[in-house]
Amino acid sequence: MRGNLAKAVELANLQRFRHAPLPRSYTDYIGRQIFLVLLTIQGVAAFALITLGVILKKFGQAHGLMHPRIRQEINRAGTSLLPMFMFVALALGFLVIGQTVAALAKVGATSYLGSTMVIVVVRELGPLLTAMLVLARVGTANVIELGTARALGEVEALEALGIDPVHYLIMPRVLGMALGVFALTIYLIIGALASGCLCAFLANVPLTPSDYFRQIAEALNWLDFALLALKTMAFGFFIAIVTCYHGLAQPLRLEDVSRVAVRAVTQGIIACLLIDAVFIVLYLLT
Amino acid sequence: MSEPSISPVVLEMRGVRVTALRDPSLVVLEDVNWTVQAGEFWVVAGVQHAGKSDLLLHAAGLLTPTEGNCRLFGCDTREFDETQIRERLRVGFTFADGKLFNQFTLAENVALPLRYHRHHTEAETARAVAGLLELLELTPHANLTPGNVAAVWRQRAALARALALQPELLLLDNPNGGLTARHRRWLVDFLDQLWRGHEFFGGRPITLVATTDDLYPWQQPHRKFAALHDGTFSEIGTWGGAEFNRHQAVSELLTGAEGA
């Protein structure tokens, strides 16, 4: 209980390095930055493992209180963002997919349409755009909420009540965001492909909707579905972990919250790009 | 009413070094040796920043001593984890500023420990919460969030939340801080009822430890006093005793209070 957060705090104790006097040379400065990056990676990884352990061990504990909280987080990181995602899907379809389809048709390359759409929309743009939007909308709110709770001593209050802060505050956010990003990506992809088809139809591209969707369906294989699920859940998991880590796993004062939020969003973007790179390698290998 | 009989040790500190919550490298008290037995009512006095809150956080097992041993109900707080959750829940704790959850109403704050630790139905939880709110005269404020009520009601809601799980040992960090004379009197009387055994809790006495920087409200002979001064912890007996009257911290606090 107390140990979970204490371990994370121990690993997140980077303040002394950040506030140390300025180094005398550029090499010292670069060395310190590298050291800070390594310590942050260690802290985030440890926090991720601790959270995974808590999810596995305590998923059913206090279910009367916790399961509604998980549903609430799924709603926050998923359902409530649906209108915004429908708008983004429509825009993506008209601005990118419609134009791509028209350009391919102009050069007589419509036979590449399916594989192009799968690579661009299903594998890359859909998951990455969803992750970035969820990071901006929900991840930032996570850091601010948790950072404020930390600064106001609410975390100590939870511990005083015998409530594990990782279980109560982090587990619902991690599960909610992992499932939210997965579901929103599916909706974004379907919406973007459909609006792209509509755009192509309106632009008089010589391609029937049935041919358009048949080509996309033929270009998709089971691995795309499996890796899409894995990738989007990994995005959601790590966005939640990075933002919660920065909000919760270090002692904060109220004035630190905004600075920490900026750092968390930056690291969230980097984490998503790194995960994306790993999946590109996986796609190339399979 | 007769005093509760002295029984087993509930809190024991041996050679404890107390460090600050916000800066673990800062030592606020050295070599704390203290034993609290079941049925006792302790008041720990000290000026502001003497280390009262940090001492209480160590006593509650919320901070681990870097040196020495702290035992709660026989369990070393260094090893407090999931397996000792039963022992952990025998201790109630209220912070100096209440530390309520700002997004919840007062009723939801009080309900939180019950909903987390007890497998009650919603109706049973609601009944228990309503009883506690009534006991602490919080019913009219039940559906307000902490930001919309005065500090005194926040303080009482924090006390109600700490009492929700019916602890055997209640640690209160400066419970009188910022209260008016009327509310101070009410609180001290209420704590006395808890210590003697309130009928709401089935007449079971609760062991109490409160910190304070104002000794006047606590001047009754049944309480034991300790003082924090110059980074040391000393037991100073009961109100008006020779050791009590001699202690530097006591004279500072009483003089300060008179001056105020």
C-alpha cells in the first residue's frame, strides 16, 4: 500500500539533480542530461511495473467502489471524446484520404489504394493521431489533477485511510485510457475511411464504394488487427503511466504542477513515437 | 464515570529519528522514546514547526523512521504492507487542515473508507455515513464540497472520516487549530466522550493522541502530556504536575497563548 508509492517516489527523486548547481562545461551538462533521461526511464519503467502488479493483484478488490471508477475513466478517455473524434475522422477523410484516393486515381494507381490506406490510416495515422489527441485532452488533465492532489496532501490522506493510491488513483486511469485509446482508434479509422470514400465520390473519382472497401479489406490481414489492438493499448497504457508518474510519483508543490504537466506531455509524445517505432519494426519483420 | 483501565501497548517508539515529510533529509526530532497504552489520552505540545505533524505521521506509520523502531499494535511500521492492513485500520488519523478530497462532498468523503474497506451495500454505507454526520453535527453540510464550507466543518468531516472505520487509536494533528472558543470546547468534550467510550461506537473507549500549540483547552488531569522542544521529545506528566510546570515548551506555549 504505502510501499507502492514510496518505491515510486524513491525512484522519481530527481529533484536534487535538477536543482544542482550548473555544471562547468558542456560535456558535464550533456552528461547530466543523459543521466536525468536514464533516471526518468528507470522511474517510469518501475512505476509501470508497480502499476501492472497492482492491477493484477487488486483488480477485484473494493470492486463496488473501483469498478464504477474504471467505467468513469473509460467514459472520460473514450466515450466522451467520441464527438470530437467523429469530427476529426471527417476532417481526416476529406483532407487526406479523399485527396490521396483522387491522386492515385489520376495516375491510374487505384490498385494500390487498399495497401496505401492500410499503411497510412490503419497502421500509422489512426493510432498516432488518437494517442496525441487523448494525451492532449485527458493526459494533461491527469497530471494536473494528480499533481494538485499530491500538492494538497490528498495522497497522504488516502494512505492514512489505508487506501493504496496506486490502486485508487492510477489503476482506473490506466485501464480507462488503454481501452479508450483502443476504441477511439477503431472509430477514427472507420470514420476516416468512410468520409474518405464520400470525398472520393463527391470528387467524381472513378472508383465505386464497394471497390474502395473491397480493396481495403483485401489489404488487411489478421496481424493488422492484432497489432492495432496491441499498439493502441500500449499507447493508452504508457500515456497514462507517464502522466500519472509525473503527477503522483514525486513530491510536488502547487507551483510545480504546470511545469510538470508540460514535461509529462513532452515525454508522453516521445513515449508514443518510440512505441510506434517498435511497431514499425514489428510490421517490417512480419 | 471511572477511567478506562490501562491495558496493552498500542504505540511504541524506541530511539526514533523523526524526519520532515517534505524533506526526508531534514531531522526534526532525535531519539524519541514513547509508549502509548490502550485507554490513554495524550496531548503532545509544541510551538509551530516543532515537528508535531511529522511525529504523528511517524506514529501512524505514514512515514518510516530512518533510525529506531516504531511499533503499532505490535507491528513494526517499517514492515507495514498489505498483510498488516488490519492493524493499519485500527489507527485513525486526522490532518491539521483536514485534507479532504475536494471533488467529493463531505458525505462522500466520510463514505470513502467504508466503500473501500467494507463490503457493505450502498444503503448500509449511507446509513453509517448519515449516523456519523449527525454525530458530528454535519448533516446540514453533507452535500457540500469542502471548498464551500467553513474550516470548522472541514475539520469535523475529517474527524468523521477518521472515525468511519471505528479505530482503536485516533491520532489528531492540531485538531483545535483555527477553531473558535465554542468549537474548541465542543471538540474537546467530544474527544473526551470518545476516550471514555461513546455510545455510537458501542461504548468502546478509543485511545487518543492529539498535538497542539495551545495547551489551555486541554487542562484536565486525565490527560498525559508530552512536549517537543529543541528537537527533543519529553513526557511531562499531567496538567499542573511538577515536571509539566517546569518544562520550557509549556511555559512558552502558555505565555504565548496569554499574550495572544
